[in-house]
Amino acid sequence: MTDIRGWLRLEEEARKIRRSEADWKFIEEQPARVKAALKYYVETGDLYVASRIAGLTVEGFNNLRKRAKIPNVI
Amino acid sequence: MSFAIADTCFLIDWSSWRRRNLLFRLFTTVFVPETVLREVESEDVVEWIAGSLASGNLSLFTETPDILGEARHLVERTRLIPRVRGVDIPEAVCLVAGRRRGYTVLTENRGALMAASLLEEYRGVKVWRALEIIYELLRRRLIPAESPAAVFKEYEKETGHIFPKGDLENAVRRL
């Protein structure tokens, strides 16, 4: 079983991968809401909240995440 | 007979994989909460879900007020643990159903994994990611594969989902 420290380490590793692989040019070109949502996703990996920020369904946001080349790491 | 309940982030990735129907070799029925169903929109995913509902492999899970109440309480509890990823309502509903009904929870949400690991009353809930499902399919030889690593790679390529390196290496080694 993973303890809190273990989970936090995994979260940090995943965050680094999302930051390094994201297409930042694509992200910066998006409208304000979508851009904020993509940046939120890079930092947290939380698809549901990111989709609410963008005003999209979870699947709609997930398709956008793929276009922004942000990996879903879990 | 075994039941599972799937959340959105699992379903939308899983449904992009060519071997998606193998899920139903592991579970008699996979429940899809209404809150999850509302979050899918693309033709391919909606058609796969509708077809699987029609064949009885998937089944609609309607949230009752008491399940939603416990799910909301779970959301709040996870937000009380500093720096730990919280769960949101859709995956909280799955965890509550998992706890109450003994369903395996299918998710790609780390918050759900954390909750099942850190909160005592949810520790008995079995939470599987695609990684565990593919591992089980390979272990039971439901996927004929000379190279297990190639199957995981195929999933990553077709869904855009990346497995954590350590977990992936561990799964391949155990096979």
C-alpha cells in the first residue's frame, strides 16, 4: 500500500512528465478559458475539474488534452 | 460472476483500444453511472457504449440520493487532506458503489486510487486502472501475446495513455 509520501512523489513525477511533453505553443494559442483549463490539467492531472473550467464534457476536454500533447500519466 | 463500475476517464481511453471488448471477458457486467454517461460525446465512444448497453455487457447505474450523499461526503473528505489529489463526484460515485456493492472500480483517476489507499472505509474497494485490466487479460491468456510489453505499448499508442514506468515494469516482470 502506498502512503501519502509515496502518492505525492508519484504526483510530482507525473506533473514533470506533463510539463515537459505538453505542446506549450498550442496551449498559449487557445482562448482564455481553454488555455487556463489546459494549464490547470498540466499542474494537477484532474480531467474532470479541467473540463469544467473549459466548459466542455470530460471527453471533449480529453480530446483537447491529446491535441495539446499532454499525456495522461497514471 | 463479477461486476465492475467505470468512470469517465477510464471509459474514454479504454474505448479507443482495438481490444476494448475483452473487458467483458473479465466482468459479467460493467455499470456506467448516469453522471459518467453525460460526459461522453464522440460518435465512436457513444456507439460503443450504446452497443454494449444493448448487448447487456454494460448497464446503466442510476445514482440514488443516498449514494450521491455519501459521494459528496467522500469528495469533501479527500479535500481535507493537504496536497493530496481529491476526488470529484463521478469517481466518488464509483467508489461508493464499489464499497457498498462490491464492484471493482475502473478508473484512471489518481484521486480515486489515493482515496482507496488512504481512507480506511474504502481500503477494501478494488480499484483497477487499464494497467491492472491488461495485466489480468494477459495473465489469464485472454490476449495471445508473445511480448506482454508490446500489448501495453499498443494500448499507450492507441489511447494516448502513459503508464507509470515503475508500475509498467513491475507488471511485465510479474507476467
